[in-house]
Amino acid sequence: MTPFWISAFLDLAPDEHERAVAFWRGVTGYGLSEPRGEHDELATLVPPDGDDYLRVQRLGDGPSRIHLDLHVGVPAVAAEGAELLGARVVERPEQGYVVLESPGGLTFCFVRARSSRRPRPMTWPGGHSSFVDQVCLDIPSSRHDEECAFWEALTGLPRVDRIRTDEFSRLTGEDRVAIQVLLQRLGEEDGQVRAHLDLATTDLAAEVARHEDLGAHVLAAFDRGWTVLQPPAGPAYCITDRVPDLAPAGSPQPTSQPLP
């Protein structure tokens, strides 16, 4: 069931959608596709090279959030395997994709679209580079072991624990894709699993300042190498001091840097 590509979806509340899309276009430097979907609710952030991996959706209601799309050969077959691992099927739209929830309640989809070329990081005035390269799953402590085991089995990617600190682990072997998966054990005991985006950058201070110019504000800065920010609209996210992969699109990707 190992996916050959992973995309991250920003699911945006109706009143946050326009501002959030504008912000993330500024963060990434990417274009925006024509809208699609029954109500023009879907669009793709289009990189200047490589295949897309960041998408946006205007929700009908509810708060903004992040979900993952796992690109597989046959979504229906992958969904059957996921159910055996503890996932719950939420919807089977006629377009052929399948919407599910993990045991801890995180929404994800199996989709058929094939991608394989990782975009280059963007280089900004002043010379530093950055790249949205990670989704972090924020897991309440009571759900941590079950949820980590689920994602490891679902993706077929082995997990490495103690990434910088005890509360982080990651799925390995993801250097072939654009977006990676980090697993965080939260201090809170109960609640639903949620997710946030992370960026890697060659200059943390310069990248944080660039985001502040785009309208974000700092929520917390950690001396372990990352800063938490709140955008003008949509969910909070992190910028980390991991160096983004600077290889050209379509070239063999080196082993990823250790993640916070």
C-alpha cells in the first residue's frame, strides 16, 4: 500500500479561504491553478518546476485544518487495507477517490493522480531558500502509540524515534516525495489528531522575517531550531532550521535531513 506521492491539503474555512490562499502563495512563490470541483472549491498551488504537492480547498463549514492525500494505484483497494488497520471510510465520491479517517480522527484521502518530480526550493532576495516539505501529525499522548503504528503500517515506511527530542518521530524513506511526515506526541492527554505544515530553510531568522512581512506573527520560538507562526488566516505552522533539499527537480533526491 506504500504511496508513490503525498500531497498536503489546506482545508480552509469559508471566511479564511481567500486570505489564506493569498498568504500561502506568498510563502511558496507558487501560482494558483484554475478552480475545480462542483462549487469551484478546489485549487492547486503550482510550483514553477516539478510536480504539485500543495492544494487548497474552501470548506462548506467548520474550522480550517490540514489533511493528507496519499497517491496510490487503486484507491478502493488501498481503502480496504486501511480499514483493516483501523481507519474509517467517510465517503466514496463518484470521482474515484476515497475519504477516510485515521484511528485518531485525522482526515486523509486515497487518490489516483500520479506525480514523481520534487520541485526545487525557492530562493528569495538576500539569497536564502525555503520549501514547505513536511506535515507534522499532532497526536494526543493517549493516542500516540496507536496512531504512529497506523501510519507506519499504512505507508509501509519504517518509523525512527527520538528525532531531536523524545516527542518526535518520523517516517523514513520519504526522500522520493515532496512532503514528509513527522509524528509529534503532544503534552495533552486526549483529543483528536490534527496536523500542521512545516517549512525547511537555509536561514531561519530571514525566513521568519519574510513571513512576518506577509502578515504572520510569531507564537513561539524554540532554541531547538524551530519557530511557530500564526498566519493571517488558517492554521498555525512552523519554520525549522532543517536545510531544504537543493537538488534540481527530477534528479535523484539525497537522504532527507533530520527533522524536528
